[in-house]
Amino acid sequence: MNYTILDCYTDEAAGLGVPPYLGTYPRYIYGLLKSKGLSPNYITIDDLRLNKIYHNIIKPVTDKDKTNINIYNLTRENITKILEETEVLIINLGVHVPGKYLSAVPGTIREIIPLIQGMRCRKILTGPAIFGTQLEGGKYFEKNDMAVFDEVKNFGFEFGGFENLQRYAIEGAELVRQIPYYLIIEIETGRGCNVGRCSFCTEPLKNKFLNRKTDDIIEEVKRFYDLGCRNFRLGKQADFYSIEDPIRLLREIREKCPDIEVLHIDNVNPVFVINERGIEITKAIVKYCTEGNIAAFGIESFDPVVVKENTLNCTPAIAFKALQILNELGSERGKNGMPKFLPGINIIYGLGFESKKTHEYNMEALKKIYDNGWMLRRINIRQAAILPGTMMEKKFGMKYFIKNKKYYWKWRNDIRQNIDFPMLKRLVPEGTIMRDVYSEIYDGKTTFARQIGTYPLIIGIKERLPLKKFYDVKITSHMLRSVTGVVVDEGRSLV
């Protein structure tokens, strides 16, 4: 039986699988199939688009062109033979926290249906999409005729708990042999949320709170390391500070994988940063992880009414204390030019009981952060995605989003102009040398590049540099969320 895994990419509150991140779902499925003696193929939505939409033709790129990110992440020149021989197609898909992606476009159910409709094989939909998916905030989940799929399946039941999953995680690491472009490996450390109340979040619907064993995580990282992977994010969890033993985890990864180039984390609940244990974990993150690291704080809103009505996990007072701790312990600049470990803030508009006062509370809080001399590595602003089964859907729906929709872009721009812009100047002043910057895409005569890592800062370089190479870049000016620079040194290639 010929199996093919079609990765349409995933983005969840806990877990990212959009290139250059390689998510957990396709790897676990690959490991499960390998354990049954099968040799599955792995292809991406980019491969399928090139085959079905562009008829395997990549047009020559001129100096005026923008890189086509719909077909950027290709595993092969031509997948026609693979598609013809496929007997079971497993489609991994689902976006729960919509974002913007520099060099990838996640697939949607609406997109995928006509592309696979004519294929003579069994079609299985899996991934976060089984709980709903939406590529844009401020909308309900996609509603489509699912008749094209023979099965909508949660492979998590076959994986079982973490103890049973470990075999598939280790065997599934070999998937990287089929991927020719650079990767950041997203490593799962836990499931669910130990607070689990936020109105918009799907994590409590998908999993009960459960930590993965530290030794199992280390074993998986070491397996990828032995396969040549050097970039990792311990990101698939609701709160890194709540996993089994974060300090030993980081220390032993460093001991057993000494040549790791990037080691970052993702989600952090500020509640668990402010106690004594949280301070020790923060110190360990600064010591063992690489610079440019971010604690993604799910604050969502500084409006006390919104916090209460949406049962958010963090009050403004706790947020300020956690922000202070990370700035005091993590703001030292590392060798690649970035501070070692800073907070990032998520802001969501469209939550229940939102009002004009909500934005006033948010701006007041963000100005206080800036006036205190602290740094934020990034502020993510998005509109809530209404997903099935969440409190958001059941209690509020789109009521508050519709009511305040006309203000969203004004509020967003207010934060970008008055907080992001001056904050970015503080974060990377003019003249800062940012090292190991990877050239990724073109937009006309401008090359856009970024360091490898979690939420890396985008740098515009006003010349068409050879892509997929590393450069050292001097920062020359600032935009609202990105910077411009000039190359001061050319480094190694990475294909």
C-alpha cells in the first residue's frame, strides 16, 4: 500500500508547523506508518500547487518579480509519479491562530478540495483542521462540503499517550531526509493547558494537560541532531515553565548536542514566571538557549473586563511583573546582535465584552512598558478566530468583532506607530550588526532576510542578493515591524 503525507502546514496556539518550522503531525504520522513496515512519501502543499496549478513549470524570475511563496517549499521537481501511485493520501492541515508568513502559504480546506478531487485514492483529512480551521482572524471556521474526504481522522488516538508516542516520534524523525530546505524542528514538550480557560483557545478541547518525560524529549532532539538538524524550538506546549523539568532539559540538550545553532522556546504563561522557580527557569533559558529567544506571553488584553469575561490566564499586574523579570535577566545582547531572551506579547481584538475602552487599556499598558525602559521583542496583534466548541463560539460568537470591526485597523496602526516603531529602535539601534542573517525571498530589487529562530526580525536589504545564504548585516533604518540594512560580510551557503 502506497501512502503519501500531504503537509498543508499547521499553526495552533501551542505548536507551529509552517515552513521553515517542521511540525509534529507529519512526523508522528510518518513514524506510525514506518512502524507498520511502510515507506510513505512526504510532499507539501507547495508541491501540489506546482503540479496542479502551475503544471510543473516555474517561470524565470526577473528583477521586478516577487518570490512566489505559494511554491517556495518544494521537496521535489515533480510529484506526478508519486500522485499517480498513491493509494492513501493523508492530508495534514489546520490553522487556529492565523498569522503572516514570509515564505509559506498554509493550505486551506477550500483550496485543497479541487486539487485532490480527481485523485483515485483514499483521502484522509487530519491535523488541527478536525477541530476547525481558519486562515483569517475575525471569521468563523471554514465550512465546506467534506464529501471529498473518505475519512476525517484524529491520529492522536492511534498514537496514544506520550509513552506510546515516543516510538513514532523517533522513527518519524527520518522524515527530514525527504526535505531539502532548511528547517527548524518544533519539539513537543506537553499537551493541553494547566490553566485552560481562555475563551478563544482550542487547546483544552484537544488534550488534557499532560507533560512529556524529559528524557523522551532529549532522545528526540538527539535523534534529529544525529540526522544533521541544528535548529530547534521547544515550542509545542501552552507554557514552557510548566513542563516536567525545563532546567535539566535545556542543560542536557546542550551537553548531548553541543553544536546546536538555534535553541529557542515559545509559549510562556506570565503567571509561572514571577515566582522563585520561574526566576530560576528564566536564568537557565538565558544560559542554555541561543540569543534572539522569545517568551510568547499570551496576555491577549489589558482590559480588566475582557480579562474577566474571557477568563484569560493573566492579569495586567502579573504581566508587568513577568515583563520586568525577563527584561532584567534576558536583555543582554548576544553574539548574533540580538538580546538573549525577551518577552513577546499577543493582543487579540474581537473578544467578548470588548469596547473602545479596551484599546485605551492596551495603549496605556504598552506605553507604560515603553516608559519603564523595557523591551518587547514583538507584539502580535490579531483578530479572534471563532472555532467550534470554544467558549468564544458558544458565548460570544462574532458579536463583539462585528461591533468593533471598524476600529480594528485604526487600533492596530496606533500600536504599530506609537509602540512598535520606537520599541524597534530600542531593540536594534542603527549601526547594530546582526549576524547570520539568511536571505530568503525577493520583492523586486529588495531581498528580505532574517535570522533563523523564533519570530525572527525581518530585514530588508535594498539589493538582490543570492538567496539561501548567510550574511552579516548592519542596521540602517527602521520600519514599523521590520528594519533595513546593508551587508557587511558574506557567510556560508545553506540549501
